[in-house]
Amino acid sequence: MHRHDEWVNDEIKKLCRLLEQRLETPLQKGKWSIKQTVGHMYYWDQYILKEIIPSITNGATIQAFPDHDLFNEKATEKSNRYAAKEMLQTFLKQRRQLLAAYEKYPETIEFTIEHEQGTMTTKALRTKFEEHDLQHIKEMSSFVDNTKGD
């Protein structure tokens, strides 16, 4: 497991120790809660696992990413069907599946994703979503740090 993957796993496990109410509280007014943020990450992982990874072959052209706003809206709706800790645990389980799927492919396989510039490798795809993880985990950690007394 890469260091990033261990870090994400550890950070989500820390969040699992919070009360459900805190996991359901918006990070800021008009923003997602921790549960919804992790749900958003979960549904993007699911998309990569089910739509992108099975299509990866050297030189392949893979369908474009879905409309981000619409996809995120649907992900939020779906994540709201889960209890908060259940969403976090479901994310962790699927993330392990995604990481196992990545391991089956050399990092240097080159492919194209429609409407994205240039070719991409499996390593570049991982890096793109690691940056996505980092952004959201920082937001959630900041919320937890700034609301310790709440």
C-alpha cells in the first residue's frame, strides 16, 4: 500500500470515532458534511472501479468523465441514504477494492480519456484522484480541528 493510501485509511478511521451528529454537520454553511464528502469520494472511487479500470488497455480511448456537478449531486443524494459511520466504512471497504484493482495494471499503461488533454497513465490517474483525496481530507480535518469544543 502506498503511503498516501495508508494516510487516507488512517484519516477516515479517525473520523469514524466521531459522533454521528458531527459527521452529519456541514463543514461550512451550504457545504457538504463529512458523511457527504466521504460519500462523494466513494462514488468517484466506484466510478473509477466500474467504468474506468475495466476499460484500461494500452492505447485505449475511455469514455469521458461524467458531468461533475450532476455526478456530485447524485453522489450526495445517494450518500444521504447511509448512516454516517456506515458511509465511512463502506468507503474504506471499496477503497481497498479500488487499490487492489490498480495493482493489476502497470503504472505506465497509456490511454486517453475523452475530453481530457493528452494521454494518461494509470499512475497519472491515481495521482489525479490522490490530489482530490488530499483536498477533501484537509477540509474535513480542518472542520474537526476547528470544532473540537462543539
